[in-house]
Amino acid sequence: MRHLYIHIPFCHRRCSYCDFNTYANMEHHIAAYVDALCTELAMLRESLPPLPKSPAAAALRPSIFFGGGTPSMLTPAQIERILIAAAALVPLETAEISLEANPGTVLGRDYLRDIRSLGVNRLSMGVQSLHDPTLRILGRIHTAAEARASYLDARAVGFESINLDFIFGLPGQDLADWQATLTEVIAWDVDHLALYSLILEENTPLYAQVTAGRVQIPDDDLTAAMYELAMDLLDKAGYRHYEISNWVRPQPDDRPDAPPRLACHHNLAYWFNSDYLAAGAGAHGHLFPQRYANIRSIDGYIAAVQAGHRPIAETIPLTPADLAAETMMMGLRLDIGVSFEHFAARVGDDLIEHYGTTLHELMQHGLIAMDDRRVWLTERGRMVGNHVFAHFL
């Protein structure tokens, strides 16, 4: 199965915490950008990756993910053009097609119904907080009420799955605030949640405000307590914590030893360390034995494509050791962990022979568990995931 990431770098306003490749007040470039994007997608027909050998990776749905930026700034007609161009790379009829949406740009049921009719079947909404003063600090352009209204509109028009993104460890946030947010979202009966700890990126306004002492954020202990609270409340509400930062409502046909049906299959491709194509300014693709990154600037990206060139800014070679390490670091993020079968199919080596000493050490510290089929993080290991992953470098 093939997977395609499409980057839409436009935003009405850059959020104060965001260090992604995004640009505000550039709407006048959208038409030319869509033209260039469709041309690049045609170029990618020469770079189709092989089908995965791993049965787990091969079982995933093909996928297209519109990320950003704010893809919901595109008109339905522009999204349709891009999907038509992408159809030569990914079979649209069976694909999971996800689109990131800002509740402040979603224009109601008509817009949502239009993009749903084009085949977009999964929506990911960047809510981030249900506290309006915090949303203003973050530079978000929606209110909590608008976020809920957009969610209800999306549910009404029939998306297969809707994900809501939230951030914890936010300025001024305490445990009671976070509990109130989780309690409200659970009451919405959301089928998929992605919860991320705030990361202060140096080149952002929020970083400058925090380092200057103008804004206070929770310390590491309080942030860890927020993560533990999320695990506890969502577990009691019946959610499956299938990936370090992702929870899903289980479905009757889900199996405990396989990814849940409503998991994001595009992200599962990343966690299985599969190959994937990427298009758009600043987009990153992975075609072992290399990773590539496109030109970041909108003008530079458009100019390269108009000149008939692939808009690649950098190609990073990957070694077999990189492949093994990344297969472990990405796969251990999942509750099902890394199976011996998947590691052998992806890496071409036996997991125990390759990492036996490392696995034994991590088991001794109670950070991973293992049976005769797979290895996975313990609950303690999830709390210090980055520490565990470093052992495979």
C-alpha cells in the first residue's frame, strides 16, 4: 500500500508556539501553489516505492494526509484538483484521506459536506485547548465554542473518523484545568484524540515570552502528572491508548494484537517505518535508503517546479543501521510494539540477534516487556519513551 503526505503551508495567522513550515498572509500564492503541487505529484509517478514486505505494514489502508499549515484554507475545488493528481499514486477508492482543519477556518456544514463528497473521510481538527484565554495566548483564531460547533458539524456530515488535537503543559494550565478539558471532550464522545505535551521551540514568540518570564508554563513534574491523568481518565472512559500520544474508541472488530480500525493509518505507516511519498513546500519523504526534504519557501518551491525540477532541497542517505534503529524507535510508540515478524521483514535481520543485549537491559529496568512474538513498552517505559528510544541509536 502507498502513502502520500501533502503539505499545505498557508495559515491565516502563525500560532505563537508553532515552528512548522507555515506562512501567514500568503493567500495570494495559493492558486499557483496548487498548480505546482499538481505538477510535483505528476513527477512523483517516477518514484513509487515498493510494496511493504511486512504483513502488518501491508495490511494498512493506502493513505493521503493533507497537513499544514491549514489545509482547510483550500477551497473544495482546489482539494479536488489535488486528489485527481494524487490518484495516480494512491488508489482513492480504498484510501484513508485525512485533512487537517483549523476550527477557525472551517466554514460550516456546506464546506465539510463538500470535502466529504470528494472522498476526504478523516478530519483532524487542531483544537489545542478549550480555554479561550489560553487559545488567545497560543494565537489560535477560534474559540472553544467554535471548536465544538465545528466538531458537531463534521460529525453530522458523516466523516468516518474525526481526530481532535490537544496540547497539555500550556501557559497557566493546572491539573484541574486539564481534567476539565478531558472530562468535556470525553462527553463529546470523540472517537480519536491526539494529546501532545507543549514543546517550546526556540524560534517562536512563545519561547521568547517564557524565557523572558512574561509567561509561565507548568514544570516537568506537573506536565508528567497531566499525561498520567489523561491515561487514567481515558482508560476509565473506555479509550485504547494505542500510541504514546494517541487514543481511540475501540470498535467491535478490533484485535488487541493489531492496530485499531479507527487509528490513523497514515500515521501507522510512519510508526511501522514504511516508505512514503511527500509533496509540497518543506515536505519530507522516506524512500529507503534515503529521506528527502523539499524546498521550504513557497516562492522557491513554485519556481523549482515551474522550471521542471523536482523541488528537493536535501537528500539524506540512510544506512541499514538507521533502518533498524528507526524501526524500533517508531514501532515502540505503539501499544502492540514491534513484532519479530515485522522487524525481520522490514530490516532483514532477527530482532533478538540484532538488539538482544539492549532488550535485556531495558527489560531489567522494567521499561519494555517481551513475549514470543513481540516487544513493547511497559507503562513505565511510556513515561520515559525518549530515554528508551535512545538505546537503539
